[in-house]
Amino acid sequence: MLKRVVLAAAGAGMVMLFAQQCGYGSASLADTGPSAFYPAPEQESASIVTVTDGDGRLHMAHTGWDGKTKDFIYYGVCKGPTCTTSRDGWKFATIPFARATKVQLAVTGDGRPRLHVIAYSAPELSQYNRSYSYGECEDDCTDPENWRFAEVALSGDSLLSDVLNARVPERTFALTADGRPRFIFTDANYIIEPDHYGAFLMSCEADCIDKANWKETNLAIQLDGGYPTERFTRPVLAVAPDGTTGVLANVYAFDEQGKDLKQGLYFYSCRQGCDDRKAWTRTFILETGGGSIPGPSWDLAFTRDSQPRIAQFLGDGMPEDRQILAHQLIYIYCKSACEKEDSWFANPVNPGKGIGEGADLVLDDADRPRIAMVTADGQVAIARCDEDCETKEPKWKAELVEPISVPEKERPQALPFHCDGEVWNARMPSLTLVEGRAVVGYDIVVSARCFYKHFQEPVPSFTFHDIFHGSRVASLPLAGES
């Protein structure tokens, strides 16, 4: 069983590879040739994602954040040796999009970009709080006039789910090998009739700017005409080269008769007829743990021959016999019969306790895993394995992509006069590989302690506020990459 393999590996000792492999100074990084830049240095931004296409071009997208930029999304493309070192070689489109909060990006096999935008719903739609849109461009995509969008779905789940939204990466959008879009979202809307509860896979085969061409498939089991319904949290979507659609989510699960099943991370898979829930298989992987800072997270990728691979960062509250896994990053794999729980195996990545939040898993051309993640002190790191990755003795290495002090010095943040104690934190890394380099887009959030004097209160109070939201692109060469 998966948990038995994980514990056997973890019991050998969680070696602090991260502490050994990367320091916080710049000298060791200079030896590896890192580079970094702000793609939008004069504005606030968020939710950056980076993608590579088959022609070696880099693509990026991010949203605005506040003030004049809050109703725009930004798409950029670049090819050449300067793309990972500065903004100079990039061409950008500024695309009007009201209330956008997060954006995801994918490219077709011939390099055409596709966007998935999550936004707050229009004010007049009071029964909803989010909208989900699909956007595509066929040519000259740095001209915003060439982008077309369709609002595909709406949801109305609890606003409490937004509390930690800025910390949680969205990896819910993907394209098939021939460029057909897929995305998944959760809903718990009891205001509309009929109620809309579950985890909804949205798929389109052609003419996807027409909302009518999208199909909705609920992966959650529902009883008694729709209630109770299984609850999914933080779903992740990926599509394999052979067309298999995979979903990874924390599920409060039960069976068709309503009998409770194990709660935790489940892998869902479907090859054909995926608009019917009965065509899907699901397999329990492992408990997720709980907590919020750092919070549990996971990502899914497929090998060239369509085998699933998972990076999972576990939270607090693990069962007693697996508490050693709390706040640890593990790599999980299956090579056959993945619908069976005992076909899955795992090993600890060992970057260090508390390192691994927001893990983004990418496999290189040789199916070797590379994982971007956030460290316990709010910096971005990457772990990679080049040898024995799917054995009991994998050879993982980890290093900082860049110290957070580098962007801090490059763009000092002015604070309001009543604030001090600024804290810089990286969030939501997005990893892509190009020409032997790991390229990581990530968000930066600057917070500060701000003091307030209330009427008739002799002692001032203070609270922490977010002062600045920005986006960053950093890269470093990976030894042995082709």
C-alpha cells in the first residue's frame, strides 16, 4: 500500500536536503547562473503562470490586482536568450476583463494560447460569486483585439472559500493533445433552483467560444435527488498524451449507497465517454492533512506514456501512524492498474519540514520530476530528481530559485507612515521548462504591521495588511537537462 511505502522511506530519516543544497546568499546562486525580473514592475499584479510551447517560446499570463489594473488580464510571449533574464524581449497584450482574480494559461500543439479566467461574477448576479471563462487567440495574440472570450459557468459557493484564495494555486485547466479545452470547478449553490452541488468537469470539442458547445459532468456522487453530495476541495486537472483525463482532489467521499468512505486525496481517471460519471474510476491515494499556513496542496502530471505522477504536500492532523508526514513533500507514482490503491507507491522528496506548499509538478522530456514550491520562510525553491526517482532510494536535490531578498532590493516597497515591519512572501509558483532551464513565475505579497489609535483607547492596536501584490519570473539552469 502507498502509505506503507511512504512510511518505510520516511522512517529512514527526513534528510534536510534543502538546507544542504541551497543557501540564502547570492554566491552559490551565481555559480548556477540564475536570472529574474518583474514582468510588470510599474503595477500590481497576481496569479502569474508560465508555459512553454513546442517551438521553444515562453508564454506568460497574469491578472492585475488593484486600482487601475484590477479589471485587466495580461498575456505575454517571448522567444530568445533574453526571455528569462529581462522584460525587454517580451511582447504583451493588455486585455480588459472585469473583476478577474486568477488566470490560467495553456498552449496548443502549434503554440496558440488559451486562457481560463476566474472572476467575481457581475454585481447583478447576486446568486453567484464566481464566473469561469474561456479565452482563445489564433494569431497576433499580443493584440488584445484578437482575443475572444466566453463565460462558460458560474458558481455560488460560500465566500469563506475566498479567505485563503490568494495562497492557493489554481491548476484546474488543461488542453487535450489536439487542443480541446477542459476545466473543473466546485460549487455548493443552494440559492438557485435546482441546487448546484458537486465537482463539475467542463469540456468542449469545437467552437468553444459558444457556451452552448460546453458539456458539464458532475463527478460527485449525489443521493436522494441531489442531497447529500460528495464534497470536493482543491481539484487539480491534467490531460495525458493518450487523452486520459485525470482529476486529483480532496474528497469527503461515500459510495453509491451513501456509505462513508475514507476522506482524503483521490485520483479520478477517464479515457472515453467522460461526460458520464460512470465512465470514471477513482482511487484513494492518501490523507491530505489540514491547516492553512502552510496548507496542504497537490499537483498531477502524466508521463509520455500516460502514467500519473503526483506531488503532495501534507498538512497538519495526519493519523497517528503517519504524523511524520505532516508538512512534508512526497512524490507519488503508479505504473499500471492505477484504479487499485495498492498499485501506488511514493517516496519523500525531503526538501525539509514545512517546505512544499503550492507544489507544481512538471516532468521533463525524460519523465524526470521537477517540483516548484514555497519554502517555510516564503521563498521559492525547486526540487528535482535525475536518478532512481521511482525507487526506495531516489536522488532528490533542492535549491532556491532566488532568495526573496533579490526582488526586495530590486523594487523597494514604500510603506504608509503608520506601518512598519514589512514581510515579503512568495506564493503560488508556476513551473515550466525551456532549453535546459527551470522557469518559475510566482506571486510576491508584501505585508506590513500597521498601527491604529482608536478613540478613548489609550493603547494603539495593530494589524497586518497586504501592501503590495506583484508577479515575478525567475529561472536557473538545471544540470543535465537536454
